[in-house]
Amino acid sequence: MKDITYRLYGVIFKIAKLFPVKYHKVVIYMIHNSNFNDNLKFVYDEMKRRDPSFRFIVISKKDLFHPQGDNKAYKFLKKIYGVFYFYIILNYHFASAEYILLNDNFLPLAYMPLKKATKLIQLWHGAGAFKRFGLSTEEKESVRNMVQKGNAQVHALFVTSKNVVPYYEEALGVIKDNIYPVGLPATDYYYKIEEHKDVIMNLRNLYPSIKHKKVILYAPTFRNSEEENNKILSKFDCERMVKELGDEYIILIRMHPQIRPESRNIQAPCIDVTDYKDVKELYVLSDLLITDYSSVVVEYALLKKPMIFYAYDLEQYDRGFYDSYEELVPGKIVKDMDQLVHAISEIEKQENNQKHDEFLKKQYDYFDGNSTKRVVDVILE
């Protein structure tokens, strides 16, 4: 059924191609993140700064198909409009754009032969290469074919290091010559130290209970089944942790957006920050990250703060990694609550982690906060 809708999208696109490409028209379609605070936003700001004549069309998949609000009739009408916008108006914008910027795979591209004057830019939402993704894990042959056909049109895909280029070539089906290891724009945020001070102050005002506390951020990734996702929080005993660690700590929990709200029954003394607009700000606020197999580790590592890997189901986790998990992760691995609490209590005794530095060198070629400039240089060439 989905393949039919993608083909229909392609038919409408071919009609929309009758309209000419408009010079300096930039279409930004947020497939992965609707808050507009990722790579796309950094590139948007830089392009706008360099040339005010750029005309931007910014659209979010979530806003089109999952409108917010309590009024059911309003949400229904918004969804109807969203479908119309997606198939007709967005297709027109794609057909008449000089630049199309995406942050995830867009399967209808398999049936959308872009004009030569249109440049397709992929600003993938993840940094580095940690766990396998994209075509490296996709088993459906039909999906694999669509991704490869659509991404064959990508003019530029940006990654953090030449070391990860082969992984992205495999995962996204983009040819090596079109993959640029010049860094990811969003990582520039971690070098804006003065901005971090205001962020921390604002977050402490938003969550008064974190004042004068050491902040632990727990950010687990999703599993393949709903049953496994439902177990994540049952394996994380927040009340016990707070009791054993004492008043010195406060725990924030950020669940993966793919996990349904009904599976995230987060109660005091933990604080649910899943819906907070910008996860980068939570990284800056926190003193310690607890995660499992999430790719958030690649960005968080730039802050050079400690991390603990709570991998209670490592033997069952089947996404796979680009290297041995035990050798790859830049922090201590624990598999139950006893080990986790002990690891937190011992965290300050640990010396500088050589493994952490080695991890960064594998994932990044640049540590200067100028990735946005390099990316826009490539786009505008």
C-alpha cells in the first residue's frame, strides 16, 4: 500500500515539474525532528546570514500528519489539510526548488526524478557511526530498492569523519564521492560555551528541583518490539537510585520519540524531559549520561563528561554495531541496578578516560565549532 502512495507522489511530482526551478528557493523538510533545532536549522541560519535573498520553505512531517491540540475536529481538519499540503503543495515546492534539504530518508524520492538544477542535500539526523542503521539493518528488499534509488540523487551527504564514510555509503546508498566528512552543523553548538550558561540557568528555572544538584540524564534508545520498550523503565528503578545516591543527585529521563507515551510512566522523584524541545540543552545541563545503545553517545562525547552504559539486555539486542560494543563504548558497561548504582557512586574517582579520547578521534575529524561554515561552503559550491 505504501509503495502505491509513493508512486502516486511521483506522478504528481512529474506534473509539478512543469513549473520552473526558482533561483535561491530552499525547501527544508523535517522528517525526523519537528522542533527545528538540528542540522537543518544551523544551515538555514548560515545560508540566510550569507545571502538574505534565499527564500526558505520549512515544513515538518509531524506538523502535517500529527497536529497537536485537544480539539478532535480541529485535529481532523488539520490532518486533511496536511495530506493535501504533502501531496500537492509540497510536491510543487520540491519541483521548483533550487535546494532540497532533508534530515532522513524520503522514500517517494525513488519515483521523483529531480531536475538537474535542483540540488538534494542530506543532513542526516545522527552523528558519527555507533550502531548500525539504514540499509545496514533493513531487510525488506522493496524498501532497500527505494532508498537506493532515491538517494542516488543526493548531491551531498555530510558526516563527521572520513572514518565513518564507508558506513554511511553502505547505510544510505550514497556514492562515496558525494559524502563530505566536513562535520555536522549541530555539533557546533557544543563549542558555544557562553550560550551554555544561559541554557543552564533557564533550565534550572524551568525545573527548580534540579538547583544545587548533580544532574543525571537517562536516555535509553528504543527496542524492536513494544513489549521490550515497555520493559525499559521497569528495569530502571528511579526511586531506589535516588534513595541510595542521596539528595546530591537528581535524575532526568529522556525516552526515545519512537516509544509511545503510554510506555513512559515516569514518576517522581525522576523528571520526565522527553518532550523538552532541544536535547542538546539537556546534554549541556547534565553532569552524567546513562544510556544503552543510543547514538546520542557520539554527540555527548564532545562535552567530555562521564557516561555509563546500562546494557541490561545486551545479549538480546539485535541491531548490531560497527565495532565490538565492549570495545567501542567510551564508558563503563553495567547490566543491573546494583552495578549501575555502584558505578555512579564511583564515577568521580575515575581518571580521564583514554577510551573516551580514542572514541572521539574515530568519530570526528574537526573539533573547532566551524562545521556549519564548511557544510554551507560545500552546498553553495
